[in-house]
Amino acid sequence: MTSKEKIAKTLSAFANSEGGFLVIGMSDNKNITGIDPEEERYMIESANEDFCVPGVKLIFDEVKVSDDEGPVSENSKEKILLLVKVLKSQGTLIYCKNKAGELKAYRRFNNQSLAI
């Protein structure tokens, strides 16, 4: 499974559940790593276009975070997070297409994307 397929599976699962937020640029243990927001946005949008049927409705927002505690100064190292709001599907299941063209829908259960 490619990374775009994995992204599409997650998008499908969120949309087929209650929707939700993806925070790109933060590790599982909540360390801020930062990302190139344009590159990540492109990857998510292309995963949605290439593998989600129908496409998921997404809202993107960039969040700038300083490495230092306290006010941002000229010496602060700024990192960018990409906040992706995945909107809940309005009645239609969102399917994820695999390389063979087969469609499978997913839902979120705790922190997993499970086939339905």
C-alpha cells in the first residue's frame, strides 16, 4: 500500500465516522517536527483525488509554532503544522480505491481505520 493509499484510507475512515482533524507535523508522542505545508497539502489532496470515491471534503489551515517558550523573537525557530479538517460525509459512504481498482469503505474506531 502506498502512502497515498494510506492517507486515503484515513480520509475515508474519518469521513465515514464523525469527521475530525489530522495534525500533520506532530509525532505520535506529541513532539512538533514541522513540515513543508505545500508539499503535505499536495500529498493529501492528490491522495483524495486519486483514491477516494467520491472525494472527501477537506479544510486546510497552517499553524506556526515557535520552538522557544515565550514570545516569538527573531532567534526563535518557527515550525509549521498543517491542520486538516475532514468533514463528515453527508449520507454517502466514502470508498478507498486500491491499486486493483477495488473499493473498500473504512470507519474510525478508537485510533484505527477499520474496513466496514
